[in-house]
Amino acid sequence: MALASCLVDTNILLRATRRADPQHQVASTSLARLANQGTLLYYTPQNIAELWNTMTRPAARNGLGLTASAKCAQSKTA
């Protein structure tokens, strides 16, 4: 049974945009499968803020330590 809609969690967005993440393939495949079933996938401004903060926060503080330009480049390739 297909879902009518789904709010995509920030952790899923993070894994889907990071090809180096061990769970990248699972996240990407799951999102594609849901979309192919006709599920409407939603995200919120809060999700995007959390994604940005995690990607640009220093690695020493549990972030990925990317610069803003590197983060934008990665998001465009995802």
C-alpha cells in the first residue's frame, strides 16, 4: 500500500545528499521508491536549516565541516 504523502526527516535528506555516507544508497533508493509509487515527499524550512547547520558545523562539534560553497556543490550533485 502506497503512502499518500510523507514528511522526509532531516537525517534522510542528509544521507541522500552525502554520497560518502554508508546509508546513502538506502536513503536514495527509499526516496526514489516512494516517489515512483506516487507518494508526495515533503520537507520543511526547519529540515533545510538543520541540514545546512549539520553540513557546515565544524567536524569537531559533530558536524561535517563543509564550507558553504562545498555544501552547495554537494547538494547539486545529489
